[in-house]
Amino acid sequence: MFEKKIYIERRNYLKNKFKSGLIIFLGNDESPINYSGNTYNFRQDSSFLYYFGLNIPNLIGVIDIDENKEYLFGYEYTLSDIVWMGKQPTLKELADRVGVELSESISNAKKFFQKKIKSKAKFHFLPTYRAEQNLKLAELLNENPFKIKSKSSKKLVEIVVEQRSVKSSEEISEIEYALEIAYQMHLTAMQMAKPGIIERDIMAALQGIAYSIGNGFSFQPIISKNGQILHNHYYENQLKEGDLLVCDAGAESYRFYASDITRTIPVGGKFSSIQKDIYEIVLTAQKNAINAIKPGAKYIDVHLIAAKIIAAGLIQLGIMKGNPSDAVKNGAHALFFPHGLGHMLGLDVHDMEALGEDYVGYDKNTKRSNQFGLSYLRFAKELKPGYVLTVEPGIYFIPELINQWMSKNKLKNFINYDKLEAFKDFGGIRIEDNVLVTETGHKVLGRLIPKEAKDVEEIVKGESV
Ligand code: GLY
């Protein structure tokens, strides 16, 4: 946790934006795997962490604007709990850690909210994303659990997004720590990428690092020779010389901030000539995109810079044809780069996605495109100092997508379909870093994780670390 004054200041900022009502932050509960006592690793809700800091299940934080009071509702541990779990802090001690004056047993929460309902108080809460949160909130507020999400407060979402989007120096340090873990993970993946190894061996080694010096993975990693499958969580393939291994993995710091890094590794330590050509296009797109990041720039324009470099590179290789700007305007590059350039990063790897992607990445001046590829761009709006984003262009050869476009001769003026048969087992290449928008430009966060083709090759071959 940070020191308590940080949580007090964050809540004060929020309070000042509301004239009346109660703001409710529902913490997460334990989530069972196969019976109630055997649970997944507990992860607190990120907005709860932001305002109330405590990574403990069954908590509700309430800011009562009308009466200018703050409450922490939670479970008071009994002696028999302590027999199984060891000594636990009291609710009052927990509340004190985050500067909240009033603490109440969760068993009194229903009575508390019923009284507020009678006095016609207005409730402000964030959209829920777990079924048990729907049930709990609906029970407390006399609402239908199937409809409770739609009653969430747009105003609260907008203020929380505005506040959480701009990272403080303490938050940047946390992300940099998560990146130090990612550095160790990705160096290890490169060193392990030898013919004969199974993807799951690398995954397990990376998980060990993520848990030994941090709080585990920040998301289920992608460690696959089938990098053309964008969110591939299958790890059973045995790697052979010449495979391209996409390793998209990040970790959580002890205070739950995320890193999210991708490197593409030539198994055995040598990119083939065509792999290297395509790798260089992705790397050039990534570097140019990073260089375009500054306050006032729109991220959709940064995305389009990367898209044009990808189109130009593929035209040079004879895979695409025509003019790169026209190709991108028509969406032809999306056959090979079908996702967005990146997303915000913070307490969530896709920061605040639970609050609604459009609230985070779009605004009244930037509407989401419905063009294939561009429509997946999670963040498009104008950049401000303090934002942290991933920059992760890629080139993929997805056989099913190629077949579908080819069958319709889609955008045939920009694509040399006769060249594509040879690429159907190519896989994919993605390169990703995490970038802070500064007052004057940008800063790539963390220690440089090698990404020049020859540096990656040397590490795989064991020639440098
Ligand atoms: N790094 C995985 C993702 O952004 O979805």
C-alpha cells in the first residue's frame, strides 16, 4: 500500500466533484475454483485499490457526500477464523490504514443502505463485472441483479477515468518496478528459446519470476509459436529451430501495477531472411509510433503512423501493393495488422477496461471507427502528460482471415493474394513497450529490453545477457 495520505487525497478529489449522494466502491470477494474453500488467488478490484488501497476480500468503501462521512464495511474475523488464518487486523485497524474514520460490520450494510433508501439518497457506483458483485449490490440497494450494471453512474465513471488516467510519480515507480520484473521474464524467455523446449516450460519459468519478485502475472501471457493467434493461451507446442516465438507477458508490482511487454524471438537464435525483413518493419513502425507520442497528439494518429509504415514495408516486399496512405485509408493493412496500437496501462493491464473501453480511450472529439482493424483500437483520443500506454504494432499471417479476404478478392488493389500462400505458416511478429506521456514528449519506461534483431539473436544463442 501507499501511505494513507495518498488515499485520502484521492478520495477528497473525488468528493469535491459531487454535491450529494453516496459513492459506493464494492471490493471483490473470494472466487471459488471447485469448492468454496479452494479459491483463485485473490485480486482486489482496481478502483477499490485506487481509493481504499486494501487487498482484502469482502470490503465496501462508502463516501457519504450528504453527511461528509466515510465508511469501511467489512468482515470482522472471529476466533475460529484466526485458528485457520492466523491473527488478522480488525476492521478499525484496516480503516485507519487508509484514513477512513468509520468502520462497520458488513452484516450492518443492508440496514445502513435501507435507511439511505428511505431518505431518498442518490447512489453512485461503478459498473460491475462479477456476478457476485451484481448480487451483493442489488441486495443492498433493492435492485434487480440482472439490471444493476445499467444503473451505474456515468458521472462517477467519467471522474474516475479522468483521475486514474493521469499517473502520479508513485504510480510510475510501481509500473517501472513491474517492468523490471518483465525485463527478467523476457531475458529468460529469450535464453530458453532453444529447439526442443515446450512453450509451457517457458511459461512456467516466467511465472516463477513474476511470483518470486512481484505479485504474479498481470494477465495470462501469450507464449506461442502461433503468434498469429492474438490472444493465444495454449502452451503445449514443442519449439523447433526457425520458429518465431511471440512472448507477450507482464507482471504485477507488489502494489498491483502492471507491465505489458512483447518480444518476438527466433527459436535457436537466427531470424530467416524473410522473418528479419518483417521484424524490421514492425520494429520501425514501433519506434516511429513511440517517437510521435507527445501531449496533444491523438493516439489514433499514432496508430495510423504505425499502420502506414507496415503497409509501406509490405508493399516493398511485394505482399501489398499501391500507395501506403490509400491502403491504410481503405483498411487493407488490417489483413496483417488487425488490432489497435495499444491501450492504457496502470492498476489493470487494460487500464479501467471494466469501466467501459470507450470512456477510457474515446471522447466527444474522437469516435470509434467501424472499419475492420481500426475498430479494435482501444485508445484513440488526445494524449495528456501522465498517461501510460502500450505501443504494440504487429504483422500477422492469419490463414483463416487470408482465406476469407481472398475468397472475396477484398481490397485486391492493395493485396497481392498470389504471394500469400507461402506465408500461411509464418505466424506473427509483435513488439511492445510501455510509454509515459511527459510534459514535452514521451519516455519509454523501464530498463531497455533488447529488441534489435541482432541483440535478440545473440541472447538466444547465449552470446550476451
Ligand atoms: N498484452 C495482452 C493484451 O494487451 O491484451
